[in-house]
Amino acid sequence: MPPVPGPPAPAAPPPGGRFASLRVEHTSTVERVAAELRRAVFEGELESGTPLRELALAESLGVSRPTVREALAVLVTEGLATREPHRGVSVATPRAASVRDVCRARWVLEGAGVRAWPEADDARRRRVRTTLEAYTAAIADGASYEQLNERHLAFHVSLVELTGSPRLVQMAEALMDELKLALAQVDRLLRNAHDEAESHAALVDLLEAGSIEGDDGAEGFLRRHLEDAEREIIEALRLE
């Protein structure tokens, strides 16, 4: 009686094992176009309200209109551009009411972070100092407005990280996305990044000295800082 065949042997794994089918795509053309448009917005080459016409951009950048369309969708998602029916996409224009509302919300979140300093762990405290140093270094190196903006806002998010709440950090990051275009424009107009860094350093000094509460402490300092930021944005950009 012939032997009963057993189950078939498992197929040999393909070269590279079970993950051989996975691929990592290099930076896409869409991402490169979005990066160039983002740079132009932060550097002031594309001012608030500038229409972003697909055909003109495609011809200028040497890419297809669908590629430009996808890149513009990225900027809309980031809050750097707005899309209106029958008018298309344009560089976002900050509104005074929105700036005031964002700054009030920032005070709630960042103020909570400042008050949490005494209970925050060493890693979160170091993160505040590290983000400040990164911002200061970017200023000294003559970084682009986009880079300065990223490091400036990273410092403010690090204050919220002191709370230890991932949800509050997510809320802070969303607020920063709303404000980053306005802040970049103010930095470009006023060229006051050095003053901002000195102000941030004074706040960190108060935190590290344990001076938290009251008008003379970090809490009062932060409140005045945010009030000044709100006023500077609205006045510099002549917002309505």
C-alpha cells in the first residue's frame, strides 16, 4: 500500500522574508511641491490672500495640475491656505477674532503647563530648556522663517507637555497650526526673534527658580507675554 502523502511543505519565504512586499516611497513630487509652496508662504513670497492658481503653479514648477491640486490640499489641511467655492485656493488670511480666541485658548493650556512645573518630571522640564536652546540656536544660525516658526512653537508646546496630558498637547498643537502663519508674518515684519528668545529665556529662568505664582512669577509673565503676542499680531498685520 503506497504511503499516504502528508501535508504539503510550507512554501519557502520570499527573499526578504514576510516583509518583502513592503516598500518605502521616496519623497513624492506632491510633497516637494507642498514644501516649496510652504517655503514661499513663510518667506513672504506668497502673501496672505494670494490666489494659488493650479495652472500657473503647474507651469511655474514644471509639474502636472493634479500634482499641484494635491499639494494645495496639503496646505489647506495645514491651515496655510483656504479653499472657497467658485474662488479656488488662496493663501490663508488671519482674522483678528481668531487670533484673540487662539491666544485665550493658549493661555488656558500653557498656563496649566506653567502651574504644573513643580510636579513635572525631569524629562519634561529638560524638554522646555532644550526647545528654548533649539530656538535660540536657529536665530543665531540665521534659519529660515519656517524653521524659526517651528522651533518657536515647539517651545510653547513644551510648556503644555509639563501637564503630562497627551490630549492637552494635541489641543496645543492644533492651536499652533492655526497661529503659525500669523506668527511667521509678524517675525518677518518686525524681525523680533531675538527679543522673543530673550523673553522665553526669562520665563524659563522663573520656572527653574521655582517662582511660579503671582504677577511676578512665571504665571504672570506668561499671561503678559501672550497678551503682547496677541496685540503684536493684530497690529502688525492690521487685522480686522
